[in-house]
Amino acid sequence: MENQLPLIRLENISKSFGRVQANKDVTLEIMKGEILALLGENGAGKSTLMSILAGQLVPDTGTIYLGNKPVQLTTTDKAIAAGIGMVYQHFKLVNAMTVAENVFLGQKGGFWLNKQKMCRTVEQLAGQYGMTVDPRARIHDLSMGERQQVEILKLLHRKSTVLIFDEPTAVLTPSEADNLFDTMKIMVAKGKGIVFISHKLEEVMAAADNIAILRRGEIVDRVAAADVSSTAELAERMVGREVLLQVDKRVVEPHQSVLKVEELSGQQMKEINLEVRQGEILALVGVAGNGQKPLVEAICGLSKPLPGTVTLLGMEWRKFFKKGGWKNTLSYIPEDRQGLATCQGLDLLDNFLLTTRGGFSRGPWLKREEAREKANLLLEEFDIRPPDLTAFAWQLSGGNLQKMVLAREFYRKPRLIVAEQPTQGLDIAATEDVWNLLLQARNRAGILLVTGDLNEAFALSDRIGVMYNGRIVDTFRTDNKEKVEQIPQMMAGLAIS
Amino acid sequence: MEIAIIIPLLAAAVQSGTPILYATLGEIFTEKSGVLNLGVEGAMIIGALAGFIVSRYTGSPALGFLMAGFAGALATSIHGVVCLWFRGNQVVSGLALTILGAGLANYLGTSYVGISAPGFKTMAVPLLSSIPVLGPIFFNQDILVYISYFIPPAMYIFFTSSRFGLGLRAAGEYPAAATAAGLNVAAYRWFGIMVGGFFMGLGGAYLSLAYTHLWTTNLTGGRGWIAVALVIFAFWRPGRAVLGAYLFGGIMALQLRLQALGTQLPSSILLMLPYALTVFVLVISSWRKKTSEEPAALGVNLEPVD
């Protein structure tokens, strides 16, 4: 194996976007019959590197070798011709067309299409790699896992020798992910090379043969999966420091009540009672869809709390939202940070002003200069990249966008914070940052944390409430070991003796 | 009504529906590639004038008809330059094309107003025209009508069963997927615009070379807009376009006949009928979920390439 020629060799690849260096001197080999995992945090340059390989971006410097001869992959066409195929995170499939049509799209051949033959070919190909998708089905009728199979079939049909998967399991159910890994193993057994981009440590350990770790655009480590003893070790290599997913939590004395929900029912909710005091974090855990969403919407003023009462900062619901005010009130950190929390097509300054404009207005006018100064300070303080207020929200990675939302909301000095899945989809470093920010905010505010991640609840909360089927089954202190152990049963709705 | 009245009326419906059919098919072709071209009216009238002039000076209506197609394509190529090169707004560009086409044709055609040119004559198809009912309706027409019978099936087969048609539809549904598959989406869209414009030009020429043999100002009279609406009515299917075009042709023919018969209805109400029907048809078509039929990337410009 040592002397075998790699399928593809990237040599000293560098790429910058303006001042941001996305890839720096990257050298990487993709071998036949190997699953190589490319592991890195958000914004580490994984996607840029693979876009270069797929012919979508041209590197500033460096050479790509196909076998032993250098090639210029300036267009996707050339990359495809060179046998490099990419399974994108957002599938590039035409929804209105059938599976077979998608597979044959862009393929050379005669003027006419032979539909029977197309379907047969696709069916056979799918069978060879353990896939089950129906070639006659239209894409919009398929599940995410099946759509991904179509993407893979497209590449296999083009005789791609190197397949790149960009976070392939992000949209899959666990069983679909297992099927995918089986298919990957068949592919490498048939002599293909696979690169698989991920930040999920467990699956990298499970599926990959070799792991390359990318940090700030550079390859910092290369290990065989067999030599890695634990995901913790991998995590440490990835962020380059000891990851303490235990954040330092000092006890803060709870003060007055900032949120009180009494006998709230309706819209999947059943007689919910809860109270949050300043200086504490109440974590609501539970499987998604057990009433968390309507509860949050009622508390944040998106829907009327009927029947029941919600009291915020000592004011009745209607009065509270009528009074408004941008400072010292309620901050909502929604789960949907790209839809509800920000406007994708606006720049960071405008996004900053979305909820803080009250502080920067004089009569009907906005004091933009003042806002720009403040926002720039926040970008620095929260280490948001790129630190550029003219960047659009859609240009930011998930972690940076979330930090931007937190920066904005904390600037309002809220006394009540409702945070919904605040670290979903974030990498370890970003998660840690967000946790620390929430804990800091606790000194001034009461926090209602809605999360599906138990570790998050344990790390942050003072009290935990478990939701099941529209009810809060139980609420207890996080240091109550006996109750904490029963959380899985409570979440599953099993009776507690 | 008696059959002696109905059959000529239906024959007239086919005849006045044919220019709309050409234009609608042209717009379907363009929209399938993902480009919304609201300049149908402009491309039609330029085609009408070009066909008329060529026929008048060469004496060959066939050459005039062909040249009308190229003139239509030339006109819509402006739309291509704006939308594909400069990524301008497709709606605005289409509207501008309509205004430009009408203005240009009326200006250049001033000296031809009221003058006639050689055109196409009715030519009964042997055998077929003697079929009862259908014969006089469909096979006692001019050759341009017969040509139009072949286009919808040809277009349908092109879309569904040819490699090129597959690429064209992909360009209209999801350009990013087409690009990822190695297709040149801009080239497909250019093709969609030019071929579409060719058919729009033919539709215009039908008016100046077969429907009338005369040139008058504002000859197309809003038929281009009806075609735009019919594309939605037809759910982007060439076959249904035939139905829609003949329906409108029928209303137009009926309206003329009613006027000739001297009904009590004011003529302005009768003249309004086709346009009122356009609104009605759009409402009805929107009722049914049209979103699944519409090319998903219709009217969306291509992302600039870095």
C-alpha cells in the first residue's frame, strides 16, 4: 500500500478570499480503496478545499495531480471528466424529473433518450452498490436518504473514481446513515476513493479509514482511524486544545421571578406551570414536538397564551408586549437562526439593528454611525468571523451567525432570555463559546433554555424540566442525581414509580 | 344554431387561434429553459412586419414566413443580452421588448399601412378535407395551420425524450443541478430564448401573411399577452396550448361574427371578451396547484460565476 500511486494528490494548495485565507499550503492524498475523513470545525476550510477539487473554485497556488500528471480543474466539467464527483450537502437534483432522468442529465450520447434502457441501467447500478431507489420515481416524492442515493448514482454512472461527500449525514436518519456507510464500504471495495467531510466525531471514527484534520485552513494532523482511541481524543486534535465540555458554573443566587407561566393549555400544551428567576437557567428537555414550540411561541409573544396566564417581568402578557422596549426586557434566541433570527439578504449591521434599533434612533432617523461603532466592537468581542459589518448574513457560517445573534441579543441587556437549541449544528469550539456566553448572561437574567441535548442541559442549567406530550412531567434541581437518572424514562413518557 | 353556422365558426376559431398557438408554443419553449419573456407581443409584431416586407419585395410568402421567425429571434435576442449577459430583471426587460417592438414596427411600417403583400391562400387537403365536420374545420385551411399541427407533438417529444430537451428542462428547473452535471446552462437558455422568439415571429407573420394580407398598425392587438397567459393555462404543456389557443381563437371569431350580425351588445363589450376570458382563465388555472408544473427556476437569473 505504501508505494501505491494515489488517485488524486493535492499539493500545496492555497486559496484566499480577500483577506481571509481559506486554505493554506494543503497537501492531501486520496488513495484507492480508502475512506478519508476530512474533519474540521465550521469555517476550517473543508468546503473550500473540496470545492477546489470539484472544479468550482480555482486555487491561488498549488497543483492537483491526477495519478502522476498535473491537471487544471477549472470547471466542474473538467473535474467530472477527471473522475472526481461531489455529493453536495444541498442536493443538486431536479425535483420535477425522475431518478433516471437526473442520473442521465448532462451525459453524452445520441439525441434521443431510451427511457427503458435508462431505468434498467440505473436499477442495475443501484443494485450493485446496495441501493434501492426506484428509477421511475420523481425526486420530490423521495426521502432525503433516497435523494442522496440518486446523487451517488449520478457519480457512479459517470464512472467517478473519487467521490466527495459534504456532511452527508446531516440530513439523514440514523438508519439511512448506516445504509450510506454500507454503500461507501462497497464503493471502496470496488476500488473507488472516498473523501467524507464531517464534524461528527462518532461517525468519522466509525466510517473512515484515515482522518485528516483541518484547522484554520491547514492540515494539522493525519491519523489512521484505528489509532484513535476515543472521540475525545479526536475532538482535542480538531480544536487544538483540551476541550472541556464542562463549563465553569458558579452558583448565582436567584432573585425575583422574571417569567411565570400558569395553567397554560391549548395547541398541544396541557396545564403548563413554570417559573424562571433572575440568576438561574431552567432547561426544558424532551424529544422535539412535545409542546416546546407552542410554549416558546406563547412566551415570546408569537401566539396568544389561551387559556392560561403568562407573566413576564412582573407584567401580564398583553401589557408586556404592548409596552415593548428594546432594552432590559426579553431576548428570544430562536432555533431557526437563518429565518426567524436574521434576514439572510441583509448585512450584519442591518441585522444588528433588527432588534436593537430602539437604541440607535432619534425621532424617525437611525443613527447608523453610532450603531456601526457599537456593532464593530461586538464583532471583535464575540470573535465573529468575518469581522466585517458589510458581510451578508448568508455569508456567515452557522456558528458565527449564532454568535452574531447572541451578541445582538446580549447587547440589549435582557432580563429574560429564551434560548431554543442554541448550539444545534455548531462545532465544539462554537458550542463552548455559546455556553459561556449564556452563563455570563445568567448573572443579570433568567434563562429558559429549550434543548434536545441533555449534555447541554446538565452543563448549563440550575433546574431541569422534562416535557412530554404537552406537559411538564417534572421539574427538579440539576444536582438531584436520583431524578436526573430518570430523565430518559420521563422523556419517553414512562410512568415513574 | 345550425351546423352550417357552427362549422365555419369552428374553422375560423382554428384560424384565429393559430397565431396565438405559435406564440404560446414559443413562450412555453422559452419558459421551459427558465427565462420569462414578457416581450412576446414585441417579438410577434416585429415578425409580422418582417414577414410582410420580405413577402412584398420578394413575392414569396414562404420566405417571408421564415424570415419572420428569424426577425422574432433577433428581437428576443435583446432579451437574452439583458437577462443572460447582464443578468437584468427579466420582467422589466420583457416589458421593454414589448414596447420597443410595437414602437419599432409601427414606425417602420407607417408607409405600408393599407398596402397588401402576397400571402398564403386556403388549401384544402385532399381526402382529409372531405371528412364530415372535422374536414372543413381542420383541413380546409392554409398551409401555416397545417404546419402548426406538427409543432406541439414535436415539442412534447423534444422535451420528454431527447437529451437536449432534458438539459433544457433542467436549466429551467434547477440551473445549479444542470451546472453540476456539466451542462452550460446559459447556452441552453440562449437556445430557449432564440427558438421561442422564432416561434413568436412566426405567430406574428401568420397575422400579416395569412390571417390578413395587409399591414396595419398594432396588428397583433394584444395576442402576445394572451399567449403569455395561455402558457399558465396550458401548465407549460404544448398539447394543452392547442386547446387554449383554439378557445381564444373561437372567442375572437365569435366576437367578429356577433358584430357582423349586428347584435344589440355594444361592440366594446364584444371586443373585450377575449381579454376578459384571459383573466378568467388565469384565475381558473391558478386554482389548481400550478406550482408543481411551473419550471421551478422560471424568472430566476443565473448566479454570476466567480
